[in-house]
Amino acid sequence: MHLCKCNRAMPLHCISKVYFGGTEIFMKLYVSSSPHLRAPITTRRVMGDVLIALLPCVVAGVLLYGFRSLLVVGLSTLFCVALEYLCSLVMKREQTIGDLSAAVTGVLLGLIMPVSVPIHLLFVGCVTAIVVVKQMLGGLGNNFVNPALTARIVMLVSFPTQMTAFTTAQMTDAVTTATPLAKDVAQTALWDLFVGRVGGCIGETCKIAILIGLVYLLARRVISPIIPVCYVGTAALFSLLVGASVPFHLLSGGLLFGAVFMATDYVTSPVSKGGRVLYAVLCGLLTMLIRLYANLPEGVSYAIVLMNIATPLIERIPFGKPFGKGGKSSV
């Protein structure tokens, strides 16, 4: 076999010339890194399933906080997709808006915003997520932290007043209020926490909608239950050990939303089962430590981003046998 030509525009695609019985036969060779056995699952399909799973949260946000929540989520998605398109043009990369990853980032970012967030600040968050965190690091698969959560942290630090001006659904009215985590436990009914009649971000308050999304993602096998179960279980156990209200902490803030939609991100979470367990346990532990002992009302965003950064270190821990080890030597 004689390699005669490589297509430099497509580094994984080579054309080979083979002589068989004196006849020249041209073949296409595809050279790539492992794994070489691939499932018929595309990025577009996975992202499409995530968007479908997020729809109940969008609907719940509209019902609880009015149509401005739809405006926030819609503009966030539009900004993220447009920024991804422009970045691909400027950086002369292949257009990736068709894989729906930018749309997912936009919807996630919109859902973790308060409904009263100013539009120009929302745009700043989209620039942070798409341009700084995702595209400047090489695009999809190269970002080492979750783009939406990192943008939220930047906005919380830069614009704390606007990012903590929450509203709560009161029949047809909406009033400015603190989140349940900033109030006394006894002041908030658990049922209100479950259905979302509390102050908070658009997509984080209604736990029914989040659970519907979780069931869909599990049914479609988009995510594994390991990370959500270990994350929430660790938070529950920690609350029990320190004498805090377990139902209150599980239903408050963005813990459930983060465990289902943020901590399970393929790019920024470990691959091995043991790594995912350790990652999720530490996420839950950090979340509760920040909630109870730090000068912050919520710790989900910070906990997940910190563990995103630690993921390469977790991946170095040999949880299983290396490939080719453990059997009898044939030498």
C-alpha cells in the first residue's frame, strides 16, 4: 500500500492508493484518536435532547414569572448563537452553530438568570460564555469549565445588585424578594419550594420541571444517574450530619438544577465511573460548605466550576484497571 496524497483541509481524511493485481485502487483512510468503536450518537442529537429536557423549566419560568422570562431565555439563546457564528467567521473555523451547543449554552444561561436581569448585562454574560470561555479556548470540547456557570459567576461578582434582585410569583403580581437560602427556614413552606413559588432564577425554582427533564435525559440515556444521585445524596447527608433541614437544602437554590443540567456536562466532568462518583461527591460537599459556612447564599455555581477545574486531576486517578493489565502475561 502506498500513501500518495493527504487532504490538508481535512487532517483526518487521507486518500491511499493500493495496487491489487496490477490495478490501482483508491481508498479513503480516516485517522483519528481512540475510541475507534463509536455509537451512532451525534453532538446535535445530544444537544437536541438537552434542549427538550430544558423545555419544562422554560414553561415553568413563564408560568411563575411572566413572559419576560421567555424574553430573557430567548435573547440569551439568540445572543449565544450569533456570537458563536461571528467567532467562527473571525477565527476562520468551521461553523458549529448547527450542533446546537451554543443554543444549549444560551438556554442554560437564561434559565440561571433572575427574570429582572437587564438585557445589556445578559449580553455581557453571553460574551463571557461563548467568546471567552468557549471559543477563545478552542471551541466545543476544549473549554475546561462550564461556560454558562462561569458567565454567571462573572456576573455575580461584577453586578451583584442586579444579579440578586429576585422576584417571586404571587398570583398575578411579582415582588422583589430574597432567595429562600437568604431567609429563615421556617419562613418558607416546602411545597412552595417544590413548585417554585419562591424567589430565585428563572429555571431553578420549579423542581417538578427539573425532575421531568431529568427523567427524559435518563430515558434517552443522555446522562448517567451517577452524578445527580451522588451530588444530591452528598448534600443530603451533609445536611443531616450538621443538623440542617435536608428537604429545605435539597429544594432550595439551584442544587437540583445544577446536579441535573450543569454537573453532568460531558466536556467538564470525568469519564470514568469512579471519577464521576468522586467528582459529584466533592460537588455536593463544596456546595454545602459554601452555603453554610461561607459569606455566600448559594454555592452550586462555585462548587461545580471548582470541580470542573479539578476534573483533569481526578482523571489521573486509576479507578479501574488500565487497558491490557491484569491478565496473564503471554511473554
